[in-house]
Amino acid sequence: MTPATRAERSCPKCGAANATEARFCSQCATSLVPRSCASCSQALAHDAKFCGQCGAPVVA
Ligand SMILES: [Zn+2]
Ligand SMILES: [Zn+2]
């Protein structure tokens, strides 16, 4: 059967396929949802620990 209606989200770190609603990779626990800085709303890289725009620490 072809799961036509079931999209998957591949992990940016390990490439594992995860359900689109998954927030973290089932294989390596990398966050799958785009994050933004709480201070300036700049989009953050999935593995960023500090905001590239304002330097605020990223809260996991
Ligand atoms: Zn992964
Ligand atoms: Zn920021």
C-alpha cells in the first residue's frame, strides 16, 4: 500500500523519517520543528545554542 496521505519529515541531522507531527527525531532526538529566538524572533538553526541575530541563549 502507498501511504499517499501520510507525509514524513526527515531528520536534518540523521535523515531518519519521522511523522510530520513529530517534534523530535525518533532516532537522535534532534528537534524537527523550526525554532525562533524568544528575544528577536530570528529563525534559528536546528542545532543553534545561541541566536545568530542577538546572541540570546536558545532555551531548549
Ligand atoms: Zn535524527
Ligand atoms: Zn535573537
